[in-house]
Amino acid sequence: MNLFRKYLLILGLAGPFCHGLGENVAYADNVPPLSPTTCQAANFPPPSTAAIRELAPTGAIRFAINTGNYVLATEADDFGPFGISVDIAHLLAKELGVASEFTVVQAAAVSFERVSKNLSDIGFFGIDPWRAKSVDYTSPYVQIEGAYIVRENSLIQTLSDVDRPGIEIVVGKNSVYNLFLDRNIHNAHLVQAPTSPEVTGFMLAHNFPVGAGIRNQLEADMKRYGGLRILSTPFMIIHQAMATGKDRPQGLSYLQSFVSELKKSGCVQELIKKYAVDDAVVPE
């Protein structure tokens, strides 16, 4: 075993897996990574047989893990995905008494598509009214900010400065904030980068004036590229939730109770500390 992977397993930052050929699928067994004590002590409700059947119709629960939002998950080539959503996935599989199957994707839009088409049973992505036509959401377990990034010498200082004719805003294609800005930007023009992590690089490479994204990602980009600043006022609050396919009423009901206990027990807050995601907030 790779020593770095072994170290991460000890810390609880990775679970056993292997990649499926061509599909970037990771199959995890029933041994979850170590979780904070608070999560281990959480009093999750017992699932009904119907809930288990709806959430794991193939016998294993299939998760779509989006590493395009590093607040929730990230990945390294030699040990697979880890992060808040991965730990929650392992906790859920443990409570259901089933195996886990992970499909790693690089964009929330792909995760949404998989869940909406029942290719995955559970996804972790932002709540949006358009998406809600095709999937069912739990209440949010984490909220993060959508923010704008500009060059240090830009004249853009406020949100109203952004929504003006001639301004081009780079967004991650079909991200939750892309969908939000589609409905709420009236004068500026949206330009799609392939994924959210590529927004800032795309903005700089093509000389666009504004990038939109998750504040945590933009803060990392600001350090990486230099010469940039983030507008202090967020343009939206992104509510991150678990999502499952339509017509799974017992499964959704259990997920709601599961997420409620994640928050009530302090488990989500402990996971935020574990992965040092400073700007993430547990909603009430």
C-alpha cells in the first residue's frame, strides 16, 4: 500500500477503493474511514426496509462525488476522493448497512445529471429550483458563499458594478451559481468555463473582467495567481444538500432525518473543522 494512502486511511481521510476502468468509479467496502467522535456518537434514526431499498436499489448505495467543489471533496490520483461529502457518504452507508460505490466527477452539473437519471442514488450539490424539478433535496447541511473575483486594479467594487452592459462574467458551466446568475443578471453577459475550478484561469487567459465562483475556491485562486481580489459582498448564499432521484419517498424521508441528525449532533461542524473549510457554515 502507498505510504501516503496508508497515512490518510489512519487519519480517516480516505476509504478503501479501486477505480473502475474508463468511468472513474470507486468501489468502497463496508469499512468507512474514521470520523470525528461526534459523528460516531450521532444518534441516527434506524432506516426502514423501504428506505434501504429505495436508496440502494442495486444492493449498494451509489454516490456521485463532485471534486469540483473542494469545500465538499477533493481527490488525489493515488488514493481517491476525500472530504466532507465522502465522510457523510460512508456514515450513511454504515447506517443503511450496505456497501458504497463512488463515481467521482469534476462538476456539480455532472453529479446532478447522474442523480436525475438514476445512474447514482445520492449526490451532493447546491439547491436550485430548476434542478428540483428532476431531483429531491434534503434540507441543506452546509452553506457557502458565491462571490466575484476581479483584478486588483479593476474599477469594479460592488455587485452593481458587475451587472452592467459590456461586462463579461466567467462561471462554471451549469454550476448552481451559473443557474442563479442566469436568472438574476440582466445587463452583463455570462461566459462558461468548463468547470468551477477553471473559472479564474479561464478569466485570466481570455482577459475577461470578472469571475464568479465559490469563495473558498476563489481565495485559493487569489493566492495561486496573485494580482486579484474578491468582492467582499457575496452575490448569493449557496445551500449544499444531499439529493436523490424522484419517486423515492421513503428514502427521502430517511435522508431528511439523517441530515437533521448530522447537524443537530455537531457532526457537520466537526467535519468542517477536520477538513479546515473555514468559510463553510452549518445552517440552522
